[in-house]
Amino acid sequence: MQSIDLFGEKLYFLPLGGCGKFGMNLSVYALNGKLLVVDIGLSFGSFPGQELLLADPRFLVENKKKIAGIVITHMHEDHIGAVPYIMPLIGDVPIYAAPMCMSFLREKLTEFDLQDSIRLVTINRDEPFEVADFKIKFLSVPHSVPEAKALVISTPFGKVVHTGDWNLDPAPLVGSPLSKSNVKAALEGAESVLAVVCDSTNVHQSSPEIRESQVREELIKLIKSLKGRRVIFSCFSSNVARIESCAIAAREAGRKACLVGRSIKRMERIASDHGYFTEINNFADERKIKSEIPERTVLICTGSQGEKNSALYKLADDAHNFLKLEAGDAVVFSARVIPGNEKAIIELQNKLLDKGVKLITSDLLPIHASGHPSREEIKQLYDWTNPNTIIPVHGDLVNLFEHATFAEEYGVNHTIVPRNGYAIKLAPGKPELDKSTQFHNGALTVDGNKLIPLDGAIQNDKVKAVHDGIVFVTMSETDIKDRPYEICEMTFWGLFEPSQAAEQEEIRRSIIALFNDMLIQRDRSKDVASSVEEIAKVAIKKVFSGRRDKKPVVVSHVLDLF
């Protein structure tokens, strides 16, 4: 199979993450021998040892000398979270971002002691900047986090609009609305664009259900209605408008608002430094709020996605240092469920209900507004940009294919559903997905201070051990002719309850008996020392398969005593 040359005089788009699964957004543009990287994000796993997931950066590492720059569209973790993990592998490459996003990134890098080793370039007032032959202009877009940016990327072949996350809220509580005049100004008179690489999160939604200003009104009504109850409120810590709405609702109801959780306090501090939270005087100290009358307070907490180290989870587990939940408290979830977090959220909500709290979610009341575009809004962007090609990104395959179908129905000349690792030639000529070469892609997970493949040996062993347990077996030499080895120690992990001691001993005896029989009947042409470990593994797996329908991981050791 002939491989393509990404580094010639053609314009390519290469997704390494964010296509086919939510999160881990990482996109690459290639032009004239240089690479432009857009976003380096995380995703979150639910299996132990797989809490943090990121796109495999091997392609970037192998071509790091060709990377001209990295642009971050906004400060959500699925777009910025993997920067501290991947940048040390890439080296001296500048990162471009808007002011508040850059402040957030600096703090994140400080946690990894990387604040002085990475070049950070702050882009103010949506001013244009150049990265190799890419001329880039930020286009401010409404989203559920301040200072979200779409990118207008000018190339010798035309302009590409990379939307990032966005919507068309006509009156956002944070930032300015996106209008036709804003878009046309960013396009600098271009009547059409070469391609729009577009957010597909809400493509199945025909029109916006609710806007952020309506959520504020609903929260004011809700908190006023919860008389006699303490209110615990949870939303995404990056949603500055929502946090401010809750604080305003608390004030309107004669309550004190208190921020609980490290990430939400950090966001409040950064946002305040950049001129946000102007309608809020201050938040109460969580160490002092416990002395206030509970029904006169609102606790604004991290934990809307069921994160086990969050403030809300600690409250549900009676593990918070200062605060304690009481029966009758009202817990409000004001956030959407990120795909993959369903189980964790249900587990948290079950814990809360078991404590006798009143649970209120956005399924019951209109207390969450999406930061992503509906079909109606996507169509409006098409009208303003007149794209030759649509490349849907950000979503599962069902989102991407639905977006492509919608674009075709609209009448876009070309729609291409991207796949991670496959380059799309945008120009010159007809745009097309090039299937001749699959560039390395995949998912890594954070294991201690190392990045390891999600489908590699370490993770496979962990998954196997969790599901089927482990048997540690030690064998020693004997002076018995037919049985030159014997099992002298066996330890079981994850296979028996303490009350199952009798069954454990019975299975132990069965394994030893089978091991001895197999050793006697072994192939005498083979060296016994080289086969004894395999005989032990087969015996253990056969007994457990027959008795427990399990095939545990076997860790064996042979002691040579003679």
C-alpha cells in the first residue's frame, strides 16, 4: 500500500482524536511541510486504572520538528486536558490561546512543574496571528465556558473554519453572541470557505431547547421554592455563567452562596481575575458556612459527573472535612451527562437518595442549557460560511454520520466523515478521505507517571485480573521420581470471600491433585523444568473453569532446591 506524503504542497486535515468517540479532541492540519495542531484533550474512563484517557501522540512525537504550533480553542478538559501529558514528549512548540484559557493552562502546567518549560503565547482581542503558512484568526463564539474560540484558518487554497465547541445563543450571559457580521468580518470578504470542521454534539437536536438566561430564571424560581431546605448545587466547574446564576439565585432567596471543591474555586479565582463574576460580591468560606442556618445557604459543588474525588461525592460519602449532608437537603444537578459517565452519576445519585435528600435534575426542570449547536444553528453557520466541504467532528460515529447526512440535505458539495488516523486532503482538487495510509492513533491512559496503551499488555492484565482474579502458585523440587516438583504454596486474590474457606480448601486440593496427575502423565521428551509452570497454569485454569466458570491470571514461581 502506497503511503501519502503529508508534507508536500497540499492541505490535509488529520484527526487523531475526537472522531468516533466523545472527548480526546486532537486535530492536525498539514501544509507545506509544517503541522498545525488544534486542541489536545482528555476523556474520562470508568474502569479502575483508566480514569484519564488521551489520544496517542506517536504521530506528533515522530514529527515534532515539523509542528509549527498548537492552538487551543477553549479550556474544557476534552480540548486542553492532555497538554501536560503530551507537551513534554513534543518539546519546544508554542501554544496559542485566549487570555483566560491561557491563565487556566498556566495553572494546570504548574501542577506538573512545566510552567517554565513551554512557550505560551496569549492572543488578545481576536487578533490575527501566523503559524508557519497558516494565518489564523480567532472568532469568539458562545459556549458554556468563557472565551471559547472558533478558528478561521487562511491558507493558499482558501479558508477553513474549525468551530471548536459553540452555539448561537443570541444573548449569552458570558461573552458576546455570534452574528453574521462577526463571521463575515472574520472571513475578510470571502464569499465561501474551503471547509468547515464542525461540532456534531447536538446534531440530533432540531433546535435549541433552552438558553442560559432561561436557566438563570429557573434557578431563581427553584431556589426560592426550596424554603426550609439547604441547597447543594452542582454544575461543571468551568461554567462561569451557571455558577454566577446560582449565586444570584441564592442572593435573591436571601441565602449565602459557598463554593465547595478545588476546581470550582480555582475557576472562580481565574474568572474574577479576567473580569467575570461582576454581579457577585463574594462567596462564603466553606469552613465557616457550617455555622450558618442550613436553609439560608447554597453550596455550589464540583461533582456533577459523579467524580469520586469531587466535593459532592465526598459529601455523599460523609468524607468531607467541614460539611455534612442531612436528610431533607436538596441536591440540584445542573449539567448534562457526558457519555460514559452515566454509571458514575447514578451511583452518586443513589448514595444521595439513600441519605434522604431531595434530588433535582435537568430531566425534571429546565436547569441546564447546552453549549453546543442544534441542527438549526448548524444550518445558520452554513448559510454564513457557504462551505464547499463539511467535516463533522466531536462525537460518536452516530453523530458524525447524522451530521454528514444533514449537510448533504442542505446541499453542501462535499461531506466527509473523518476517522481518527486517516488524513483528508482538502486541497487542491476534490476533497477526499485518503485510505491508503492509516497514521498511528489510538488511546493512552495515565498509569502513575507513565502513559500506556489502553489496549496494551498492562491494561489487559489489569482487566483480566479484576474480572477473573489471580492465583499465585509456588512450586519446589522434590526427590520423588514421578513427581519431581510439587506445589508448596498457593494464594488466591479476588476469588474467595472469607466465609468460603471450605470451598477454597477444596479447590486447592483439586488443583494439587490435578497438577500431580498431569505431572506424572507429562510428555517425557520435554524438560520437566520448562514445562512445570505451564502444567500448573493449565491445572489451575481447568479447576476454576469447571468449578467457577473463571480462568484466573496465574502467576507462578519455581524454586530450585537441589
